[in-house]
Amino acid sequence: MKNFSSFHPTVLFLYYAVVMFVTLMTANPIVVGFSFLGSILLFSILNRFKVVVKELGFYSLLFLLIALINPLFIHNGITVLFFMNDNAITLEAIIYGIYIGVLVVTILFWCKSYSEIVSADKFLYLFGRIIPTFSLYFSMTMRFIPMFKSQFKKVNQAQKTLGFYTSDSMTDRLFGSIRVLKSTFLWALEHLIHQSESMKARGYGLKERTNFSIFTFRKKDEAMLIIIVIIFLLSLWSFPSFHYFYYPKIASLEWSITTAFQYAVISILMVIPSIIEIKENIKWKYLRSKM
């Protein structure tokens, strides 16, 4: 079930735009932390447990890589912990590296859920008339990576079924991977050409071309749009309170009733789709139990 995806494409796109804007426009660790938890929670709901564990493992390594690289190359900060090759390793650089690592992983997980919820046809519906060429290329790009991975697995499995590259030799595996990658690239190029020609044959991008749409703006879309706009305006009002810096010294967080309310608003923004998904899943299981 992906009930959040049942909202109008305008609402979905606006939600992700607001989330990205709020996440990227402040260095506040609490805001980024809420965004991180929201992205992980939504991705976990939308995907199977094995997929979630696999992705978390990969992005944990990416996080560690980013967090470790920053203090090795950036030596700003006044709290020196130790020296490495006559370069100061500072507490501020380590904390900032952790922040950047969390931020990158957060954005990538939001992009993953975006690609599952805002499908290519929804993106084309939103921007097909305004920027048809870019919309087509962007939607094709969003679909390309998962399709490429799927095709690579199919070709690799087919090669193994035929008895190729089944030995433990490193050279044999290397040449096998190169051959599979070459075959997959040729398939991808052929697929993109056929898809582009198919879209042109259907008149895509012509001014006279009419568009059929299955999307209708309903009352729940209107309500969600109002909620997103209100939260966005409250976020803009909260940005001065969210100001935070890591250099030359790590800033201290301000706490008050006002800031607590502002952080609560941000937390609500980040978990809106997860709450909707959980509610619908519970409702669906309850209805099934009554059958």
C-alpha cells in the first residue's frame, strides 16, 4: 500500500519541495535529525524489510566515509583533539562531518521515496506542457537507474545459467562483469532510443497535442495542500530560531516554548506521509480481519 501516493501530483510535488527546502536551508541538527528520521521511516514503510536493511547498510558506510573524510581535510575549529601529520583534528570538524553525512543520507532517502511515490506519469502531468523535453528526460532518468539494476541482474543470471563465469577465478569474474555491463549498457541505449521515438510518434511536446489525465483535485488534496502551506509558512517564521553554526565553535541550541513549538511543527511536516501510510495500513488490516 502506498496511500500517500494517491494524493494529487501537485500536492505530492509540493510536499517534497517543502521538505527539501526546509532540510537544506538550515544547518540545525534537530531539524536535520527530524528530516532524517522521517525519510528513514517512510522508506521503511514503503519497502520490504530486506530492502530496508540492505539500503541502510550501504548508506551507513556512505555516512561513515563522509564523516571521516571531513576532519581529515577540514581543520577549522578551536577545539583541537589531536594532530595527524601536523594537521589539527578538531571537534568542530568531526561534528560537522557527522552533520554532512546525515544530511546527504537524508536527502538520498527522500529521493528514494520520491521516486516511488511521484511516478513518471505524475511528473509528466505536472511539467509536460510547460517543459516537455526536460520533463521527458527527467522522468526517463528517474526510471533508468532501477531499470538498469534490474536488467543487469537478469543478464548476469542468464550468463550464469548458461554456464559462463561460474569459477572462483578473479579474472573470470572480472571479464564476466565487464561483459554483463556491456550488454546492459547496449540494452539501455536501445531502450532509451525506442522510448524517445515512441513519445515523438505520439506527438509528445506538440502544442496541438491534447492530454488525458486521470488525476483529479479532491477535497483531501485541498486539505493537505492547506496543511503543507501553513507548515511551510511556519517554517519560514522559524528559520531565525533555527540558525546554527559549527565554526569556529559549535553553537548552543536555544530552548523556549516558542522553539519547542517550532520543532514540533517541523517534526509533523517530516512524518505526514508516514502517519498516513500507517493509518491506512492499520485500517486495511482491521477491515481484512472483519471479512
